[in-house]
Amino acid sequence: MKITLKEIAQLAGVSTSTVSRVINNSKPVNEEIRKRVLNVLKEKNYLPFVVQTLSRQQDRLLIGVICPQYSNTVLDDLIVGINRICKLYGYDTVIGLSDGSMENELHYIDLFSNLPVQGIIFMGNQWEEQHLEIVQKNLTPVVLVGQISSFPSIPSVHVDNITASYEAVTYLLQNGHRQIAMIRGISGGAIWGDRFKGYQKALADFGIAVNEKWVAESSLSVEDGSKAMAAILENDPLPTAVFCATDSMAIGAIAYLTDHGYRVPEDISVFGFDGIELSKLIRPKLSTIEYSAIEIGMTATRNLIKLCKGEQDHIAHHINVMHHLVPRESTRPIQL
């Protein structure tokens, strides 16, 4: 049977913050109280966790990071932000690449929860009960990135994906586009679901139905963005614009269009999302939604360290970083 941090605290006759301090060795605790908490943990079959707790004084402090991938994506900057705060507070990071698979996510959550990892920053699929069960069992603090947490004990940090996507598609609509395609992420990812919702909402507010033939899924790679653009172009008529869930997908779309004789933006406008450095370097320069992934990583890490120290009362349940629209050369207005 699962047991929560609150139940352990009640059995030991202490506060939940005291239990957290004992587990994470974050602040001094009266030796008698410390032994009482450890005894409850042992009685409730938390011996592996207790063993790692007792050994942490000799170990480096670790934070686990679970993400789909991060090479040449906006997640590069997010990792930079995480490492920046970890270094400041004396933590090291260990990264598990899930490839977007829930099975892999659960594997890494379980692995990290049974290693001397203080807490986990999670980027991936929508956080579900099966994710929660593992961290509750091992009392591992978690902060979500890329989604709004629906679990009171799990805080989250990201950009407002629905609003930002809505603004990007509304920009295209206000510039005369009515046939707007979308290259979205593979179903299941929380980020991709929210960015698609923003696309749907913008079209609906202009009285336009989503053309399913103009919606294609892609992974994070430029190559897959190119393949998704090819799938959209198999349909007739062609869209006048395509909104992409990431800049990498958009760069792939532009590459495919250019290689096959289409002009961007004269024939098809392309709009991205994330504001990665390459969006300013490609030609035409990519219109995008820009925000600071470094700030997201830093904020998530600060919050996780507070959780590890038992300071959950000082953490907002969800934080959105600021975003802004950056129109560039890859989009143009058309006549209605």
C-alpha cells in the first residue's frame, strides 16, 4: 500500500517539512526526532530510501533530469539553465533521455527514485497517476516542465503554450491567411497537446474548421519536420501558411519547401515556436514565438531545490515565463 509524506509525518508525530529534512539531509534535525522518522521509514518498507539517505553525507548532491532529447533543440538552453542553478547550489545533474516514450519515462523515474538523487525535473508526456505512484512511493520531489501540473504536490514551470500558439496563428489570420496547416508534435506530449489547442482555438475564433489533412505529426528533428511538410503537400489545395510546434520542425519544413521549388514566404508562409538561435540564422529568417528556456530551467531548478529542503510552502503551483511574438521574413500578408 502506498504511503504519503503526510502519513509518515503523522506516524512519527512531526511535520511533513521535518520528514523532508530528514530524508534529504537538508537542515539540522534533533537526533531523537531524526531516529523516530527513520524508524517509521524502515517499518513502512522504505529501507532502500533510508540507506541512500544515510549515505548522502558522503555523496555529491544529485538532481535527475528526464527529457525526450536535447541535442540541437530548445532543450539545450533548458539544460543550461538547470546546470547554472545546480552549480550555484552545489548539485550535479544526471540526465535520462526518454525519447518521448512513457515506458522510458517510468523507467527513469523509478531508477532515479532509487538512486541518491535529491529530486527530479521532468519534461515529457502528460504527468499521470502511474508517474505519481513511483515518486510517492519513494518520496522523491519532482518539478514538471512543459505542462501545467494537475497534482497539488507537484509544481510546474513553462511558457503558456496555448496562449502563445493562439497568438501565432491569430497573427497569420490577421495577415489574410485562412488555409493554415500545422506540424504538431507526436500525440501524448503535454507541450504538443497545448500548442495544438492554441491552433484550434485561433481557427475556431475566426470561424474556420481544422482541416485534418493539413495537420501532420513530427518528432523534434529537422528531418521529421521535413517529412511532415511533405505529407501536408500531398493534399490539394495547398495551405498558404504552416504553423510548426517547434523551430526545428519549421526549419525542416522550409528546407523541404525550398528543395521542391516552393518559395517561402511567397508561396507558403512558415511560423515556428521556441526562438532558438538558428531561427535568426536561416534564410529566410524564421517568424517564431520567443521565450527564455534558460529561465524555465533556472526557475524549475530553484523550485526543486526548495522542495528538497522542505520549503514547499514558498513555491507557486505553476509559473509561466514571458513569451513574445517575433515576426520575421518567413511569413507575409496575403490579400483576401
